[in-house]
Amino acid sequence: MDLKATFSAIGNQMLSDFEHIHSQIQHMGERGGEREQGLKSFLEAYLPSRYVVSNGEIVDDSGQTSRQCDLVIYDPTNCPLLLAGKNYRVFPAEPVFAVIEVKSVLTNSELEDAVEKIRSIKRLTRSNGLIAGVIFAYKSGRKNDPIGQIASRLREINAEAGPRVYVDLVCALDSGIIQLADAMGKPKAPEEWSNREMIVWHELEVPVLLWFYIQLLELLGGQNTTNPNYGRYANMVEIGLASIQEPYLKK
């Protein structure tokens, strides 16, 4: 099996489908939905079954709520949904592996918007560490050294905030990958978030989609998920009055 050829064909098809959507669908909301669906379909087909992909909001047990997430990758075995609508869901923070913000073209304004959304995820509190934040764009929107220009702008944006809220992985499908990696080169989102370096991958010898897929698997594999503290989430709403009694009737 030629893995490079397979992922090259998939990536080219995704770009072709994106171009068709971009040219034929004028409504921005519908265009965005189709754009997200293209990546979602790929992830659903290729990620291991322990990872489920959906969209919606994430809530922590203190009541903080993220902005709407394009794609949420979560652990279905530990994830009781707080809202299970037909097309929209609300997730407790603990069972979430990662979120992905999906963009058509990664202009400076779109990059800034995606970074701010991921920051809202990183600010959620949970006992099992940070939720990983990923940006995926079909096109870079730049001509000369496109992924290098994105990395330069990302460093400028990062200077405005601490390393705790940095984006972990960025992919521009037409040009390259940016990742934060630890001393071993692993793209983790650990508690020691300040001990990471930015690695910029350009002029890759493998398809960009394949390298993104490998780095995403590494990132997800380094994440820890756990059961939510159901009582703390229940305390976010007024339940009613309760009394404490003996667990049995005395004779």
C-alpha cells in the first residue's frame, strides 16, 4: 500500500471539494457547514473508534462555557451530554480530547478568530489538564512562504497571552503544518505548557494531510480524559429540597 499516494489523493479531493463549495455556495453559514463536514468526514473515516467527532459548546463544572466549536473530538464512553440536540450538543469538559476550528482561508483575521475561540477552550477548568486546540484551514491565503508567514503572525498573537492558551497544532492543507512540541518532539498539550517549541513544517516530502493526521494522532494520544464530577455539574442548577433519612425502616 502506498500511504503517500492514498493521502495525497484524499487531500487533493478535499481541496477540490472545497473549491467547488466555495464557488457554488454563497450563503456563509451553509458554506461553513460544508467546509466543516469535509474534515469531519475524513476524521470519522480514519480516526480510531475511541474518538467521536461532533460540534457544539463545552462547559466546565464551574459554569464557564466555551464559544461554539466547529469540531469537538471526545470520548463517548465517558461523556454524558448536557444537551443532545439533533445538530448541536453541549459537552462537559472532562471527556473532551480536542477541538478543531475549521477555516476556508487562513487570513490574519481568520487566524485571530480561531485563536480566540481556542483560548476560550483553554480557559475552561478541569482536573485532567488542558483540552488540545487545533486549527485546520484548506488554504493559507498567502503566496510567499505561506506557512512561515502564518507562524510569524501566530507568534505575534501569542505574545499577547501566556503559553497556557497557545494553539497546539495548525494545518494549512495547501502549504504545511505548525505544531508546538515538547523536548522529545511530541505535540502534547501538557500541564508544563511553557516548555514547548514551535516547529514549522513546510516543503514536506509527504502529503500535508498525512502529516497532519499523524500529528493529530500523537496529540490525541497524549491527552487524558476522565468521567465528569456529576454532582458538581448538577450543582449548576437548582434541584430542589432534600431530606436525609435512615436507609431502612426500623422495626
